[in-house]
Amino acid sequence: MKKQMNRTLSSHACLLALLLLPLAPGVCAAGEARAAAPITGDAFYLLVASQDDELQRFLETVVSEDDGYMVTGPLDVLIDAPEDAVALLEMVRIICPDEAAYTLAIARLREQDEVKSVQRYDVPPPSAPVGFRGTIARVRIHGLERNCLVQTLAQARWLIWFRDALHMAPETARTPAFESYAESVAAYLANRETGEVPDDPPPFERFGTDAGISLFPPPPAYMIEGYDEFLAYLEAHREIRTSFVKRVVAFIPTDSLRQEWASSPPDIAWPSKAPEKLQQDYDEFLERGGDIGRIRTLTPAVLSQLGPGEYMFAVGLSGQIRFASRPRLMDVHGLEAQGEMIPRAVHGFLFPGEPLLSAGMFTVSGEERPVISAVNTRTGHFFYCNSVETIYDDVAIRSDGYLLTLGHFFRSLSRMGMTGEGIVVSKF
């Protein structure tokens, strides 16, 4: 057993080295996207520490996921930005499904003894970036005060866009052109949320800003052209090749391997490889009647209510597993060809704008006693993005290493009293 564990740990080290292979040097060609680097070392531990689990647990007693609310971590604690922006990006967030839920959340916060102040901003205060909307609540727990941010989905989308724009062009963030565009983006998103038919998205050219900070930047080209060709490339690399399992496309981990994965998952956080697609994905999802309030956190009680099928999931920095139903793309195409509008969520919705510990799809089987019967790491936004230059290496080289991130999935199951026994593991 000890020799087997040593071999497993050695294999893990080799796979982690593959995961952290640097991106190819050079400048991307026009229309290509470069994947964000994984977050490791001190930056990773800072991310985990910034989650403020105690504050999140308190906020979950104020608003309920059953009512469509999402209590989630800070958007960005690593960014080098002006202080007013950093203050907003470092706050734990409540994301509300609509304006009515937003108003109700504010009222509930004001009823709590632990909440010392609640300030709603329907126009940006002088101390905040132009375009910001939201409510800041000051919470005191065990003698420690900190702020949390309450926003509608549209307001949260604006803040994600603003953060991404700061990364793309930090020097323009205080120019009049940028501020005018930021206000136009906020108005566009607010109109979409209220059901009004807004004008077309504000064109960045009209404001003299760079295409990189557009709400809807030009879509990058696919590296592997054609969806069938992309699927064929995945199929050609399904075989798992590690020291602990070889020459199979799927396997059931032994108890010892599953426990080893759960005890030492990679200390790596994964930013989205397709941040420029998130806003378009939100618009398309909402246009098709999608409901962001249907995202759920996995618990034994929630699992017991799930029907058979495949669900997308992500493991957040606090170890939560969030999931949502996601129809297969081929099924969506077939139904839409018959005139139906099918909303299709993406992994980026589960922890909006945040890096993840793991992501993929799990399968639920059983009508009377639902169980998770299979899991994989198939996610376009975080691991296998066909619009970034690393896609070939991600599939052919790193895919074995991405399996290690499932250690976070099994660890979270274990903490909930779910063994994970019998779950079939595969890459895609």
C-alpha cells in the first residue's frame, strides 16, 4: 500500500508539471485568444483565504438559494487597480435574480442585528467607478466588520466586464471615453434585465475605446474548425495514460486512490479561458428564457431530488460544488431546428467571474435513490476552450493532469458524507 501511494504521489507530481507547462511564447495572431495562466503559490492561498466562509454562511441565512439568490466569493483579490475598484472587487457578493429579489435582499439585510449599515447606490457615488450600481452592506461578526456587495445579475455582469476591462487596458480606466462607455454598458445591461428592448450594445468605436474592452468583443477564431472535427479530436485522446491507470477511457477509482485524490488535490485555481465569451453567453441564455436562479449547490438533500441525466458542475474556492442542468449541444441544435428556443448555461455562470478548483460534468442515475454515477472534466470555458491557442496541448497533454482536479470534487463529496464510491471517471 505504501509503495502504491508513493507511486501515486510521484505520478501526481508529473501530471501537475504538465498542467503548469507555460503557454507558447509570442504574440497571438489577430482573432486568437490567449488562455489566462493558472493561479498557484501565494496567489492561490490568498484567493482561498479571501473567500470569507464565515461571512458567506451568514449571508446564506439571510437569502436563500431556493429563491434564486447566489452567495459567492469576491470577484478579484489579485488585480492591480485603483483603490475604489479594488474595494468592490474584494467583497463577498450576493447576486440576485431580478430587481424584486434585489429589493427584498436589501430589506432582509436591514433587519439583521449583525448588519450595521446598508447603502444602496442607484447612481455611482463619487468614490466608485462610473457605471457602478449596487448595495454595500457592512456586517459585524464576532467583532470583525467587513463589507459585502449586493447586486442584480445585470449589475454583477457590469462589474465582471469592468474587471476584465481593467485587465485588458488598465491605463484607460479613468479616461472620459472609458467612463462614458462604462455608463452606456451599465444602461444596456439594466435595460435587458428589466425586459425592455434595448438598443444594440453600445459600440466601443463611438466612444473611442479599444476593441479589447468592448462588452461583446469580436469572437476569436476556433483553433479546430468545425464542431464535428473538435469532437473527433477529443475522441482521439480519450485514452487515459497515467501511472495509476492506463489504456482505458474510463475507470472507477479504488478507495485508496479516491482518498489520495481527495487528501491532496492540486493547489491551483483556474481562471476562465474564454472571459470574452461570458457576456454573450449570458445574453443568449436570457434571450432563450434561461433562469439563472436555477443554479444549485450540491448537497445530499439536493442530490436526492435530482432526476437522471447529465449536469455541469464547478468546484469553487471554498469547496462548494455548484451545478446546473445543461442539455447537449446536439440536442439543442435539433430542437432549435424545430423552432424551439433552448437556454444553455455555461460553466462560467456557476461562480460568476471567479476562478475554479475544478469543473466538468457529472451524471446522475437512479429514479428512487439518485446517485452520482460518472464524472469528467469536460468544460470549454476552463479546460478545453477551442478558441485559445493551447487547445491542442490541453487535450493531448494536459487532459490526464486535469483529472487530478477531481480530487477537489471527491473532497467536497467526502465533507458532505458522500463517499464517491462507484463513480466512473473519464476525461471528456
